Amino acid sequence: MQLTTEEKIELGLKDQGSVNPAFTLQKNTISFCTCGKDSDEQPQLTVDIEEPHTEVLEETVDKGEDLVYSLNDRPPWYLCILLGFQHYILAFGGIIAIPLILAEPLCIKDNNVAKSQLISTIFFVSGLCTLLQTAVGTRLPILQGGTFSFITPTLAILALPKWQCPSPNSPVMVSINTQNGTRLIEDSDEVWMSRMREIQGAILVSSLLQIVLGFSGLVGLVLKYIGPLAIAPTINLIGLSLFIEAGKKSGGHWGIAALTVCLILLFSQYLSKVDVPMIAYKDKKWKVFQYPLFKLFSALFGMCGSWLVCFLLTIFDVLPSKSNEYGYSARTDISLDAVANSPWFHVPYPGQWGMPTVSVSSVLGMMAGVLASTMESIGDYYACARLSGAPPPPTHAINRGIAVEGIGCILAALWGTGNGTTSYSQNIAALGITKVGSRLVLQTTGILMIILGIFGKFGAVFITIPDPVIGGMFLVMFGMIAAVGISNLQYVDLNSSRNLLILGFSTFSGLVLPTWFHSNPGIIDTGIKELDQVIVVLFTTHMFIGGFLGFILDNTIPGTEKERGIKSWQEKVHQEGKKMCDQSCYDIPFCNGILKRFRCFQYLPFLPSYKTNQ
């Protein structure tokens, strides 16, 4: 029998009466008798006290997270919808950017119908993968969406001579079988669908590598040698490497971007302690209650406030109407044609563009994107766990999470998004700003992405969000990610010149090398195009370089475990895992009984029953 704190107090008060006040309170139990004063026999009733809640509260206060809802909490359904919609908005810019980037190399630059279908498909699949990851993957509140790690190899594949877009005057002829024999017809859709099928096949086969890494436990074996000096630059560079993207979007109108930043900071920090009076109908009467509305919806309120300002400035024609003038990108009527041309309904399905095609060069090039995405996701798991009030993820959860991401990439390939799926860093940062780390909220986001992915008009409306508004949001979100990476250094001896060298060199190299490779295209020429693609993709991925150099140097340069932070890191992992939820939040639901019954499950590195975790 479990008691809350209020029930314990009430139980102690009721005990002072005709019953014998033989009431003893121990650390984990309450023992009291149920007989009268004159009774010889004193039958004892022992009640277990539920203490994890107080420990979670103490740990949360110690960490300074001040979470409104932690990982296993279940907010009311209406809050789940609103908070889930906020995550949908935050991920919208990153997800929708991928089909827009791929539109030109896929030869659908002016085909708005094809664009809208791709947008609907990528949102639909992102919702499926989010539900899969939060339910059976790492089970962290982490959103899955399109990954920029796959963009570089995709562009490299489509840059091959055979995939060059045909000239506008050369129609594409497709052969079909008729009763009178085979004849040729003109089909403009075949131009981009054939290219899409090539990308689908490359992602489909290369994603098998991610599944093998996860289910075989190879990822977990490497994690034994990964410490704070490898994790810190990896997570840090996830935020720092995106400064160019944030600068490009904010530079369209720095005033609007600054307004967005100010509104987000106002709601998330200055007004975070202000409770807004709200009215609710409960127990057949209206009640007024206080709610931390600004803290929960700071990012959504900030973006919507700036969006409204841009709308008003557009309506009153304050912003310039020529595309070559400063401030034009802040207008909300730039992408109205996308709303008009999008279909009302589009239900994506596997194989909608045809059967995927596979070639060795495409698969090998795409594997570099898979490895970079895997490295990035491992850092995201630690950042997400920290911001959602969960203990650091155990080995089996990381193995399972990477494997599920591989399955998600296969689903994306089958549906034909032109991309894979990975963990979304900006949504992880939103956990730290909104102080809401509930898994149920992200599962609601997945459901919303599936439903709204079917309604093409609805998704197209959000294309009208001006770039400066998105850029202002990026300034806050990506800075938050970089700060989370730096926070891992609390376990490391920062007075050690060894540690400062590793941290500085790995972080700085993660910024320098990709910049050099981008400014010197074609510098790598081994004679094997596939190998060139692998090298270029890996060395243009910031977090891969930072994490890889940090990992190598930290494990080869002599240093004590205390100096490296390994000892403090492991003690903290054990302490948090024991105090907060004993890592049960990473268990697969409805499977614990079966997993404990059969010994064979102890040897599967992606299950909670794995013997190294016992």
C-alpha cells in the first residue's frame, strides 16, 4: 500500500483517539496498532511509505532544473495538445527546410504540388518515428525529424552526371504496355521520382548499419570509453555549428529577430515565476486557479508574438515589397502561393514514388551521413535526459535508441521523404526553456504530426512564418544546446592543462575543419568517388570531429580517472539512477515480466534485462 505525504499526515492525526496511539514512524514504514488501549494483543499494520517523489524533488532542486513536469509525469490532455503543438512549431522550420533544400536538385523547383506532397510525407513519417522512439526506443521526450546529416551525401549523389536535371525543352519519355504493344508517353513526374527512388534506396540500405550498431551493442561497448571530455564538445558543437543557419535567418531583419529573442527571454525567464489566473469547471462549479502559463509556452508565445508583428507590418505595407531590399524576408505574404497550391488532403503511403533503386556508390556515400547522425544522437540523448529530469541513459537504452533511429530511417526511405530521421536538438533545448520534460507531451506531438501531415493546407500555413522569426528562435535554442554541452564539464578538473588542451583543440577543430573543407571543394581526390564522399561528409560534420578528437585524445593522453572526470561522472550516473527512478523510466512497457522470466534476454544488449545493467 502506497501513501502520499498528505495521507501520512492525515493518518497520524486520526490515530490520536480511542485507538492506542502506538504509532511509530521509521524511514520506509509506518507501524501502528489497530486495537484498543486494554487489548493484550497488539496486531500491527505496516504501511510502506512512497519516498521517490521527495527524492526526485530534492534532486530536481539540487540540479536547479525546477521542472514543471518531469519525464514520467502526465499533464492534462489539453496541456499535452498545446505543449505538443509548441514542439511541432519548433520543429517545423528544420523539417520543412529539408524538402525545400532538395527541391532544386530533385528537379521539382517549380512543382508546388510535389513540394507539398514531400512536406506532408516528411511530417507524417516524423510523427511515426517520434512515437516509436518515445514508446520503445530510448523512451526519452525526444522528437524525431529530418536530418541535415543526410543532406550532404544526398546532394553529392544528385550531383552525379546521370542525375543532372534535364533542360526544360527535353521531355522525359516513359514506356508503358498497351494492347497494341509498348509505346512512349511524356511524364514530367518521372524526372524527380527517379531521383527520389535512388535516394530512397541509398537510405534504405545504409540505415541497416545503424540497426546493426544498436542491436549488436557495438554502440554501448564504445560508450564505456566515452567521458565528459568527449560528450561536452559533441553537444557543444551541435549548437555552435548552427550559428551560420541562425545568422542567415536572423539577418533578414535583425529587429524582428531581436524582438523574438526578447519575447522568449521575457516569458521564459523574467515572467517564469508569474502565475496567470485561469478559470476551470470542476465538481459542478467554476474555480479560479493559478498556472505558470508563461513558463510553459514561452517559445510558442515568443514566436507567435513576432509573427503577429510581421503580419501587421505586412498588412500596413511597412516592410519593403522588393526581394532585394533589406527586411523583405520578414513579410508574411511571401509563401502564400504554397498555401494555395497545397492539396487539402494527402495520405502518404510506402512506395508512393515507386520501387527504390540501389547503387553501391550511393549507399557508401549515405553511410557517412548515418555515422554522423548516430554520433549526434548519442550526444542528444544525454542532453535530453539532463533537461527532462531523468538519469543519464543506460547502455541498453542508447543501443535501443540508435537501433530505433535506424528503423525510422528505413520507414522514411520506404515512404520516400528524401531524407532519414534523427533526434531534434532544438526541441531538446525547448525542454530546458519550458521546464516540461514529459514523455507524453512528445508522444502527443507525434500524433499531431501524423494528423496534420495528412492536412496539406494546414501545414502550408506555417510556411508563412518569416525567416527572422525562426532565426530569433534559433539564437535562443542553439545557445541553450551549447550551454548544455558545457555543463558536462562540471565533472572534469578544469585546472588541468591536459583537459583544457583536449577541450579546446577538439572544439576548435570541430569548427575549423568543416569550414576549410567547404571552402576547398574537390580537395579530396583518392581516385575512388565513394571514398571521397565518405571522407568529405565525415570531416564536414562539426560534432563528429569534436566528439571523435575528444574521444581519441581523452583515451590516449595519460590522466587519472578523477582528473578526466570519469570517476565523478560514473558516481553521478549511479547516484542519479538510484535516487531519481532507478533507471526504470528506460524500461520497455509491458515487457518486464517476460524479460525477467527467461535468462536468454540477459544477453541481448538492447533490453533492460541485459546482464551488465543488473
